[in-house]
Amino acid sequence: MPAILTVTLNPTVDLALEADRLISEGKNRARLCSVQGGGGGINVARCVARLGGTALALHTCGREVGARLDRLLDEEGMAHRRIVVDAETRESFVVGEAQTGHSFHIVPAGTPLTAAETGRCMDAILDAAQHFSYLAFSGSVPPGLPEDFCAEVVRRLRPYGTRIVLDIAGAQLQAVLRERVFLIRLDRQEAAALVGRPIDGFPAARAANDHLLGLGAADHAVTTVGALGAVYSDHEAHHQLSAPPPPLPPRSDACAGDSLIGALTYRLTEGDSCLRACEYGVAAAAATVLLPGTEVFQRSTVDALVAEVRTQTVMREIATPPVFAPGQRRQTARADGDRGP
């Protein structure tokens, strides 16, 4: 059994195309570059496999596009388990411009699930996750999903000691901040919404991590800062991880965040500290943006780039969060026998 379970409630079939230059009139002739299953958790599982590990990808699967997704994952050799729903699985597109190197990611919102399907998803996640060391919950969710769905997953998995890694957004993120998980990753948009200022550098990313840790929402926080890299923080210190200088111009950032989460979680299962795992994740993200469409890194590229990740440590000056009365949300970094690295 793999150590990592990934969850994708709103998967896609990703079509990557390339045009010489996009124009606003007439037809844009494009070359089809790749077709593969996608969505946050599926991409994370693919990244784990690319590094030599194995993750089980749990995902919804609906109608004709869902059947195609299932077949694509089988052909890829990915370990996956489907949750059959009636909602049609999405198709998304990444269109790259050959002349400029720019890429455009076009992603529909997806189809709502019924109450029965939502319950079936919850049961499938709980039944599977209790047997795994790590649960990586990544990507968007279908419209209309209860806003506390992820928070309810966290609450109900608490007795099993599964380490939960979250890369989620919007209402799901807001609700889960009232719980406590192992690690939360924020992109610049979600971090800016939390702290009320643009994430334009490492100081703003440190503030976003301080916000998460101060709430007691996570033991470990990662906020990414685009091409600059990321800030990883625990309750003692911030670690500013400067991304390595790219050997080639960037092509597409469609899977950069998933690459970071996949590499980070895999390295944790291999015994790395959270800091070392985050450094490897930053290198993985840097390797992925060199590739077109939804392609993810090659391990050899990540291994070459990780030596060039530069880490600067800044001690945190914020007091340890208060300890609440029994029965209330846990607040301290090592409470309840947590197995921090």
C-alpha cells in the first residue's frame, strides 16, 4: 500500500495545445501536444510517481469524459480508485503560444454533485485515508459542495493520525482554518486574501504563514511567491527558499503548485525534514515551469536544481498560540503526540 493518498473531487481531462500566435479574429490553428488526466490530486500522484514513489489517486469519475479519464490513468499506469458520479467530468485546455512562450490555462468550473454523491465521496475518502500516512487534498472542488467539506474530512480523520497536506482555496480553505492539519500551502492569490495585501515578496509571504500558524490552522505553512520561490514556516522560524535560476525560459506554470506538493510529500515519506522536503518541492516546481502544457518535471532536472535552492532562515517573533481548554481546537505544534519532523 502506498504511503500517500491524493484526493481529486473535480478532476479534468487536460488537453495541451500549441499555436504559433493567438489572434482575436478568425481561427487559431493549434497542434495537439498531449492529452492526460488531471486535477490537483491526480497531478500530485503523477509527481510522486515521477520521483519513484507511489500514491493512490482517489477521484470522481462521471459520464463519457469520466470514462476517458479512467482509461487515460489506466494507460499511464497510475494507481487510482474512482468514485462514480453522474456529473460529467471536466475537460480543460492549456494553449501555448510558440512565438511568445506564453501559455493560457482554460478551466471550466465543473458540474455540481448531488447530496448522495457528496456523501459517497466523503465515505470513500474516510474509508481510504485511515490506512495512509499522508493525505494530500489538492485542487478545486465542484460548485455547490458544502463549504465545510474539507473541514469535515479533517475532523473525522483526526483519530487516525493521518498527516493531512492541503492545497485548497476559497470557502473550503476558510472553513478548514478553524481546524488543524499538518501542512497548508497557499498560492499568492489565497495568501493575499488572507492578509489583505499583495504577496509581492518574502516579507508578505512570511505574514501569510504567520497568519496560518497564529490561528493554529497548521503545524507547517508554505506560501509560494511565483518565480522568487516560497517561504516555509513552522512555529519556530521562517525559511525563505529562493528558487534556482531557470536554465531555460518558463513555458507553463499549470502544474507548478502540484509539483511542489507532490515532491514535498514524497520526500517526507522518505524521511526528510519538512524544510528539506520543501526545498525539494521548490526545485520540482522550478523544473515543471520549464515544460509546456500540463507536463511535470523530470527527476534528473529536479535533482540538478535542488542544489541551487538557497535558504535563509528568519526566526519568528510571534508568541506561541494560546493553549485552549480540553475539547477545543488544538493549538500547539506538538500536541496530541504529533510526529513533527
